[in-house]
Amino acid sequence: MASDIEAENISLHELPAVHNENADTIQVNARRREGTAHSEELAYFDPALPTSPRRDDSAMLHEQQTTVPVTRAYQTLLLAAGFGMIFQVIGINSIYGIFQEYYTSDASNITDAQGQDALVSLVGTVGTCLTWSGSIFVNPLIARTKHIQIVMLSGVLIMSLGIVLASFSTKLWHLFLTQALMYGIGSSLFYFPILSLTPTYFDRHRGFALGLVLSGAGIGGLVLSPVMHTLITRLGIRWALRVLGLWNMLVGIPISLVVKRRPLAGVVDGSGRVRTRLDMGVAKRGTFVWQALGAFLQAGGNVVPTYFLTTYSVSVLSYSSATGSLLLAINNVVNSVARVSMGVLADKVGRQNTMIVSVILSGISVFALWYDAARSRFLAFVVFYGILAGGYNALLPTTIAEVYGVQHYTSVNASIYFIRGMGALFGAPLAGVILGHHQRGTPIVPSLRPSLGGTRMNLQESYNRIAVYDGVLLLAAGACVAYVRWEDAKYKGGWVWKA
């Protein structure tokens, strides 16, 4: 691993060269509303210092010059910590379908959750939403906290406590308080410090580094899916949740102690406080508007297959719950490998190019392989969707740094992930509404045509509607990402093939 990572020793006067590794790709002409234009020097900024150098009447800004050695050993340690964090946070998020299958089944300990796919999926999506949307609060907290480890340790504690307390739930609203609210707040505090700081330690291999870190999601799903199914089967849901919460605590504490801020050049105001708000000039750019819309739509579409993969396997294809969890694990491991390979590919052919193709093809795979799928075609969907969905998830952070500059990375990243969280909040619950209320094991009965007076839609047709809904979301997200590529090229003064 270390041989693929270039150690860096950076001083302020070297920073523009470090960031602008491809002059034809990363070129910024900052265009002001008054009609004037001038080149804006890019620098590697501390993620807590996202705004560009700008002086105004309200605050006299000054720059701090710092030389910071970066060793391969720490880069490797940071990648390992990031991988472990993603393993826990996104891994647990990605296997919520196992919990949903149990909570909505007849064996559920939450009696008012049985058959309620829409409401139960909302528990998982609220947790996922808060994981991402918490960025808008967590990143300013990171900027103002001297010891980032405290933020992460607090997140680990709240996250783990939410999982453990969920084991005592007897009503659906108990799950909303614990497995949704507490878990989501804690996971966001645990998630964003590493995700925000890691890109500043890498330059040429940034795509590989982020891909490797984010591949922890697939490995987490691969490991946790069969483990949680076994624990639920043998120990019951209550002890399964308690074991998961304790495991999260034991793993999260050492991970939290690894992370430290990289005190690179930054911009602070006269009071010594850093600026963390999104620059309005950036927010008004077409690239930001369309990227935000694309993030919203992709998040909504991305969670649907992972949440309903297990229930489709059991309810429609008549697989056992063990087989359903195995299919989810296969999807996760394929997704994990794809995130690393997509990162490597993106470093060679362009990060935006790779992301566009992966999003559009993921939408096509939903229509081609999930719609009206029998067992063989659904197995193909599990694999191919795992491959294609990994591209967007792995490359979004790197494209944000590329399109907006590293000095804007944290503020833009926080805003985009907040919007992404909102997208995740509506995706699966709406799919649950489309599916409607049903009992597990309900036989698939061919639906009657309306002309014959039939009123009941069978499960297969309901899932077909979910597939159409999901495919449309993903294709629309792909169109938005493609338009961002076009707008970014215009903003930077011309089209280049590698971007």
C-alpha cells in the first residue's frame, strides 16, 4: 500500500504546484459578478479553513505559513483508520435491510412494525440521512475544535449507545429515537473528521486513497451482513444489537485517536476564527446547483436496492433469510472492490468521466436486471449494481475537491452531503409506500386486470414499480452529473477530455 502513496513535504510557496498537478485539468478562472475576472491561486488548505483568501471591510484576513512533513507511515495509518471507520459507519448503514426484514416479519419484537416497510425503512434512512446531513454541523465543529479526537470519540459513544438502546425497544418510535436519531448523530460525528481530512494528505493518488478508504463500506457489509444474521438467529435481535454496539465502541476508540488536523496554510479572520460557511460565489455557480441536485437524486436512488434487496429475495424469490443476507453480503463485497478499482481508473481517465458513466450504467442496470427479475437475473443485478453503484460513492469527494478547489473542499463537501442526506431520507420510504403493507411469505398471485375488476397488485408488480422509480432517480442523477462536467469545463475556460 505504502508504495502506491507518495509522501509529501509541503510549504506554502510549494502549495499551488501540489494542488494543480494537471494544469490542463485543474485550472480556475474566478469570475466575479461585477464582470471582472482574474486568476485565483489555489493552495492546499486545512479542511477547517475552506474559504479562499479574501479581504473585506469587516475582517482583516491574514495567512499562516506552515511547513508540515507528511510521512508514508502516517498516510498508511490514516488510510487504515479511514477504512475502519467506513467499515463501521457505512457497513452498518448498508446492512439495515437485514434489520428491516426482521422488524417487518411476524417474528418481530416490534409489533407495530410488522409489515410496515415504509415506516421501518424510514428508521434506516433517518440514520443514513443524519450520517450525511450532519456534515453541515460537524464540519464547523471540526474547524473550532482543537482536538478532533474529542469529536470522533463523542460520535463513537453516541452511535454505540444508540445501537445498544435499540435492543430495549418495544415500539417503532423507540427505534426512531435510538437506531435512527442517536445512531445518526453519532455516526456523523465519527464519519466526517476522517472524510474531511484525508484528501489533504494526498495529491496525485487522491482518487486511489479515497477509493481505498471508502471500500471499507463494502467489506463492512460483507462481514457484518452474515454476522448479524447469525447473531439474530442464535441470540435474538436484542443481544445481536448489544454485541454490535459493544463492537462499534471497541473498534471506534482506537480509530478516533489516530486522526489529527493537518495545520496547512489557511485563512482566518481578525478574531482568529476560521470561516466555515459556503462561499456564495461558489453556491451560485451552475456546477454547484446541478451537483447538489444530482447528489440528492443519487442518494435517494442508491439506498433503495440495498434496503429492499433482502426483502425482495425472501418475499418474491422465496429465498431463505440466510440466503437474502448472503446476497446482500455479495453486493457489498463487489461494491468494495469496485470503489478501489473505480478510484484507480478515475486517476487515469478522469474522475468526473468515471463518475458519470458509473451513475448512468447503475440506472440502466436497475431497468435491465431488477425489473420483473427471476432468480438468475436478480443474481446478475446484485453483482452488476454493486460494481456500478460504487463509482459515485467513491468519487464524489475527489470530484468536489477537483471542481471547487481544495480551499473550498470542506464547505462544499458539507453542503453537498447535507443535501445528499436529504435525498436518502425520501428514497427508501417512498419505495416502501409503493410496496405497501404485506405479510412476509404472502404467495405471489397473478394480478387481475382492471377490466376484470381486480384491485390487488401482487408483490412482483409492486417491486417492478419500485424498480422503475429507482431507475428514474439514478438516470436523472446521471444527467445532472454529466451537466456538472459540462458547466465545469465552461467555467474553467475550455473542454478537456480528462476531467
